[in-house]
Amino acid sequence: MSESILDFSKELDVSALDQVVNTLYSGSGSDQQVAQRVLTQFQENEEAWTKVDGILEHSKLPQTKFIALQILEKFIQTRWNTLVADSRNAIRNFIVNVIIKVSSDEATMAKEKAYISKLNMVLVQILKQEWPRNWPSFIPEIVASSKASLTICENNMAILKLLSEEIFDYSAEQMTQLKTSNLRNQMCGEFSEIYTLCKEVLDRATKPSLIKVTLETLLRFLNWIPLGYIFEMDLIDTLRNRFFEVPQFRNVTLKCLTEIGGLKVENNYTDKLVQLFTGVLMAVNNMVPPSTDIAMVYENSSDDDQEFVQNLALFLTSFLSSHLRIIERSPATQDMLINAHYYLIKISRVDDREVFKICLEYWGILVQELFEEMRQPSHMDVPLLDLSVAGGQGYPPRKQLYAEILTNLRVVMIERMVKPEEVLVVENDEGEIVRESLKESDTIVLYKSMREVLVYLTHLDAADTEEIMGNKLARQMDGTEWSWQNLNKLCWAIGSISGAMNEEPEKHFLVRVIKDLLQLCEMKRGKDNKAVVASNIMYTVGQYPRFLKAHWKFLKTVVTKLFEFMHESHEGVQDMACDTFIKISQKCARYFVELQANERQPFIDEILDKIERETSDLVVPQQIHTFYQAVGYMIASQTKKPAQDRLITRLMEIPNMAWNGIVSQLKHNFDLLNDANQVKILVNVLKTNVSCCASVGAPFVLQVSKIYSDMLSLYQLTGELVNQIVVRDGLIATKTPKIRGLQAIKKEVLRLIDTYVSAAKDLTMVNDSMVGPFFEVVLVDYQKNADLAKNPEVLSVLATMVDKLGNLMTPRVPLILQATFESTLSMITKDFTEFPEHRTGFYNMIRAINQHCFPALLELEPAQFKLVIDSIVWGFKHTMRDIADVGLQICFELVQNISQTDPSIAGGFYQSYFLAILQDTFFVLTDRDHKSGFKGQTELLALLFNLVTTNRIQVPLDQSQGNVPNQQFLEGYVTLLLQNAFPHLQSGQIKVFVMAMFEYNNVPAKFKLEVRDFLIQLKEFAGENAELYLEEKEAEMDAKRKAERAKALSIPGMVKPADLPATMDEDENL
């Protein structure tokens, strides 16, 4: 029965369709699956849209009608222009009549909200195609029909709201630039009729639902309508006096007033803005008296009341962000201004993160402005950073105006401080102190914003900040405010202002803080209490490397305390001790290797003497690796080579003893590799080497050269064993602990070589002494091993070697390709997903070879060269964005390299591959699964067209002996290609697009816009084009990040000490 609906030669049985839809929504098992399949086939049929009118008229199920409208909406978006004018008008009139019929009846309107919303959206999709050219009377018609009944008027408001959203809010990714511009101009040009309608409803209507939808529609208009409608009419007064204090309208009204308050306006509307601000504040004072504890009331309020608090925060922050100076300059509004800020302080205490983030954004703007003003030359009579003087002396007037507000804000920021990512010891939902298992990215972002506000607040008045923090710490000590949460927030706040005070005040403040915290650690009883205090001590000291560098004894005491914490068995404390140790060693490295006053030896020797003891209680291998890496940073700062070599030798004594013991036994007894404990020891020794190499850098060659030969022998032995077992047992073997352990040995050997080569400075030594033996063992192992036993890290090491050694590797490229190319290619060309790490390594290796050893590719046999090209094209056909992007980059760089090589070689390449690459580029460009690669695709396409328009291709691309010039040939070829691929497009559209590609291929921005417009016209891209704008969004975010970083670096304390670049580290300047 259900299959009958798929026969489009007969009239559709709507009751049968209803039955299928009903089975889908309420059936189960195989019946439901059949219904899903049949319905999907029905929807995808090209003729399905012709059945929509019958379905809407005769169906009894709302779900069926909704599906019918989805079919029609998709048709309108993708194939509307294939219809003749009469058919388009018939569909348009049909939809209008259905909407009027449904919206004329209040009961139907209330019952079928989803259905009528979908009808409205279908009408808006038609409008985007037809209005204004083919439907110029739409606005007068909808305004006139609104007078027929209140329910029709209500629905018409919803249609106008949708239309505004589609044109002004979501148009960028749905319509071409020209269409968007035309629709916006038309909407603005005809707005007076819409405004009259809205105003009439707001002045005269009494029906709550009509008033509410009109206010919601008006809200969508306010950010684009001409300002005269807002400020020269009585709209603001109507909103303020008629609706703002009415409970059911206050939220949407406040949103409208917020939209108006955030507008950028000319000076002639200043008085209107002041009236708006004072009017809203007076009403707020009536509704929420200033004495109200908003945070407490919020907890027990209704959803509507909570929304009002959030909307009030949005109004105040939006208005003050845009017009603060206007309100400051008006003497009559001074009290209101302070009143508004006190409301924001109270709202900032509300226990709702989203509400707090709204307030925080404004506080960030305010304190930054006050700080910038203080930095101006006119205020330089006050020393920039010497802000410890309280009182009015030297205060800029604006800072003085907000002094009391800022004091309150400091308290709020401290009491609401969130956890920095360095803190690993947290309280879980059960109230236990545990190691954090998952970092919340939202908390990390929030911490960064709060930290910036606190740094500015400290610059504005360091003495006040210090006093508040000192008082809060005293209340921790005497127990009046003691709690894990209060202590955490206070210490996180103290840690966040590192560098914001002058050095001397910071020293006195920090000495007091750390002494109190150490005393608190002694005072508190119970493992959890001690763990909380310990984590706060570690976090705080880790944030003040400047202080530690200047006070050696304190630095030594702190590190000794960290070693104590490394013996503490509480979960998370050891991790934090190791993490703090590595952070301090990175920033204070050279102080550990120099002989300090009153010391008999550099502290690093003391650390090396007791390294075994201090790491004895670290139960997680990663903690030991972190410890060794931290000591490695110290050794890297020793500039005298003999002393540095001695330290490296001492550091690696214990790992080398374990290594030598096992390796010497292995020479006589291979069965040792069957012992899981011995394998684990080998893996951990290798990981320790990797960690040390990462921090010591190039000088680690001393250690690498000692174990290199044994390491390769171990690799060879392990590889043979792994391959035997995998060949014998198949895929299941790779999941066994034994094989995973052996593969871990190989992986860590490769990581160590990769880490060292990346850091190496003596490239000739690497090329002469390391690469040859590596190739003999590792490449042979890779080539002969079964697919499942091949290590993807091999490809990463090869990419690193080529990147680092450059053209020194050119003679070795044939060997690399012989061992890795075809065997890896056969693994990754079966599909687009298996062996993801091999894919990434493979394409990174090919890219490195193309960049640094391009001549080697030209020496390949034609068949092998073709295979390389095919593999690159296969790369950019991936749907995994990272692989596709690398594939496009390689192809672009390869074509560029070819264009700069010998013309006879280049000519052969163009004749063999140019058209194929062009065709494959068009394939991914117009395929919906590859939209994220838009940037790389358009760059490659522009380069290919540019080679032709600039006559850099000297050979004929047309090989049919027609002797047609390349540009003329390519124009015809691409036109035909697109016509065959997209027969629904008109020839004029294709012609314009092809001409644009020849015209703009040397103007990247314009070229991309033309391609983007063309893609939006294609049915494949209808309704889902966000990723075509990915490049602009990413570039905008990147530029913003760079600007923020540069600004932050110019303000002391704004960048965390651990994140300061080496050039700004005090050590570098001494």
C-alpha cells in the first residue's frame, strides 16, 4: 500500500500518504523503517512538488502538511526559476490563499502554529525570488489585508518579521550580493506603509497576542529602519509609557528599547537618548527598588522575572557601551548614571553565568576606557603605575566619578572569580576534593575576561585592590569566611593580577599572601583541607615568576615546598606540583644553573643529587616525564657547553642505567620483549628522553648519539616481532596489550628522532650520521610490514627531516618514495576514512618534498609522477577538512613550482594534467561535502586561470589539432563543463561566471565573491552556505586575536607570566 505513493503517473492517494507518515511517527520496527524509506524517496522525487496543493487540501495530518511544505520550500529555493511565469503565479496565489484561510480563524491559528509558521516561511522564500520585480504590490497588499481581521493582521506581522530576518540577518549565506542589496533597498523604500501599520496597532490594539507579535516584529526592524522613524516620531514614548510597565509586554518592550539604545546616532538625537535613558531608569526604579537584593530575589523568581533581569542587564550594558559619554556630560543625569551602575553591580552578583557574562563585557569596556584615559599624556603628572596613593590627588575626573563603583566591582570580581586552567584540584558535585578530569572551555574564556578586568582595576587603584584582597585573606585566617570555594576564588584572583602592580608593592603583598597561606596549610587539619590550601599555594607562586627571580631564597623555598607536595598522595596535588615546577623552571631557568649567594653549589646540582628520591612517590609516569622536562629547561639555559654536557649526563644517569640494563640483556635474550614490565620500562625511558629532548633542544645530541644505534636495533627487533604476530593473527592482534606495548616502543623511538631533528642545529651531522642508519632500519621495516603494523609516525619523521634538511634530502627522495609511497597509497585509497594518521603523515610528507625537494619529483618515471599527481587530487577530494586543505595546498604549490621550471618540462605537465586538475577542482568546488575547502579551491582555480590569461602556458591545451588560442579554448571548455554539470542554469549565468574568472583571477577578493555568487545560484548549495564564508570569518578572528595580543602585551600584567614571549622575559634583557 505504502509503495503506491511513489507512482507519480497517477493521482496521489493522500490518505495513503497520511498512513505512511503516521507509521513513521507512531509505528515501530520494520514498518517504521519501510515508512522512512518510502517517504524519503517520495520527498526526493523531482515531481513531488506538484502534489503539494492536493496534500494541503486533503491531508488530515499536520505532519503530512508540514512535509509537503518542506518539499515545496526546497523546490522554491533550488528550481523556482525553471518554471514559467504562470506556474510561479499559480503557486504564489495558492500559498497566499491557504495562509489567509488558516489565519482567518483564531482557533486554527492557535492549534496549528507549526503549520502556519512553515506556510509563512514558504511565502517568504517565494518573496525572495519574486519581490519586487515580479510582485511589486506585495507591501501594499499585506498592509491592506491586515485590516481584514485581527488574526490576519497578527499573522501578517509574523510574515514581515520573517522577511526582515531573511533579508537583513541571514542573507549573506543565502543570496547573491546583488539580490540582497536590491531587497534591502526595496524594504527600506517601502517601510513607511509598514511603520504606519505597526504604529496603528500599537496605538489602538487591545488584543495581547497581536500587540506582542507587533512588538516582536518591530524589534526586528529597529536595527535597519531610517532613524527618523525612531527619534522624530513618538515611538519611544509609546514603548516607554504604554507597554514597558505592563508585565506581559515588559520583556519584549525592553528588548526594543535596548535595540534603540544601542544604535549609533548623530548628535542631533542626543536629547532623545538622554530622555530614553532617564525614562527607562525611572520606570526600573519603580519596578525594582534600588534597595532590592537582586541576586537573592532572582533565585526564587519566575522565568519571566529572570528574563527581565537579563534584559535589564542587556539594556544597561548596550546603552552605556554606546552612549556613556553623552550621559556623563549631562549634569541632570549624574545620579541616574551612578544608579544604573549600581543596578549592574547588583545584577553582576546574580548566580547565572550568562547574565554575569553580559555584565562582564561592559565592565571590561568601562575599566579599559578609564585605564586608557589615565595613560594619556595629560594625566602623566601621576606616575603611570604608581597608583598606590588613595584619595583624590591626581585622579582623572572620570575615574573619580566611578571610584565607589570600582571598589564594589573589585569585590564582585574576587567573589565570582572562576578557575584558571592551571588549577587541577577541584571540588566535585559530591563535595569531595579530586583531580579535574575535564577542562571547561567556557570557564577558561570567562577566566581570561575576568582576569583582564581585574588587571585594569589593579592599575586604576592598586592600593584598593590590595586592601580588599588582604581583608579577605585575613577573614580566611580567622575562619569567618573560610571555605574551599572562598579561598579558591581569592587565590585565583590574587594569581590573576601578577605583573599589574609595581615590583616593590607586589613584593610586600606577595610575601604576606604566601606566608599566610603556608601558615593556613599548617593550621588546617584533614587531607582535603590541606589539598585545597596546597593547590592554592602552588597556583599563586606559579603566577609570580618576576618575584621569584628577584628573591632567590624564596624561589628555593617554593621549589622545596613543591618537592614536598610531590610526595603528597592526594589526587591532583602531585600533578599540580609537577606542572608548577615546570612552569617555574621555564621562567626562572638560569637561576637554577648559576651559583647563588651563600650557596655552595648551583641548585640544579642539588636537584640532580636527589632526583631519584624526589620522584620516588610520583606514581604516574607522565609526572616523572614532566619533572625531567622541567630540569631540561634549566640545563638548556646553561650557556657553557662543558657544564651543560655534564648536567645532561647527570640528568640521564638513571634512565640510561635502566636502558643499558635491558638492552644488554636483549642482545642475548629476545624473550625479554615478551615481558610486559620490561616493555613498559623501555617505553617510559624513551618517553623520558623525548621530554628531555623537547626542553634541552639541540645540545641533547650528546644523549641521542649514545643510544641511537641501540635504539634502531631495538626498533628493528620490535618491528620484526610485531609484523610476525600481525601477519599470523590479523587485526585482533593490534588490540592486544602485547602488540600495543611493542608498537609504543617503536612510536617513542620515532618521536625522539622527530623531536631531536626538529631542534637540531648541526644539519650536516644529522644528514651524514643519522639519516642513513634511519633509512636502513626504519624504511625497510615500513616497506615490508603488513599495513596494520606500519607506524604512521614514520611518515611524520620523514616530513620533519625533509622540512629541516631541505635540499640535502633531494638525492634521498627516490628511496623515501620507494619505501613509503605506493604501500601507503594502497592503504588510504580504499576509502576516505581508514588509517587517518597515515593519511595526515602521507600528505605532510608529500607537501614537504614538493616544497624543498621539487627537482626530485621531476626526475621520477612518468608513471610514478602520474601516481603522485593522482594522490594529490585524491587528497583534496577528502571530506576530512585537514586532509583536503593540505591536498589543495600541495596542488597549488606544485602548479606554482611547475610554472617556474623549464618551459619544455612545464609544457608537458600542462598538456597531461592541466585540464584534469581544473575539472577535479570544479568537482570539489561544486560538491556540497567539500564546502569547507572553498578558500583553497578558489586560490587553485584562480592560479589555473591566471596561467592562461597571462600566456604562461606556451603549449596548446587543445590537443585536437584545432589550433585554438588557449584562452578561447578554455572559455569554451569550462562553459561546456558547467552546462553539462548544471543543466538547470541558464547559459547567460554560466557565461557571466566564466568571463568573471578570466577577468578577476588576479584579484583574489573579487574572484572569490564571483565564485561564491555562482555557487549560491546552484541548487546543491541552497540553504547551507555558511562554510563559503569560512575564510573571512577565520581571517577576521585571526586579525582580532593578533590585535588583542599586541594590546595586551603593552599593558603590564595583562598577559600571564607563563604566556609572555621570550623577548619580553626579564632574563633576556639582562
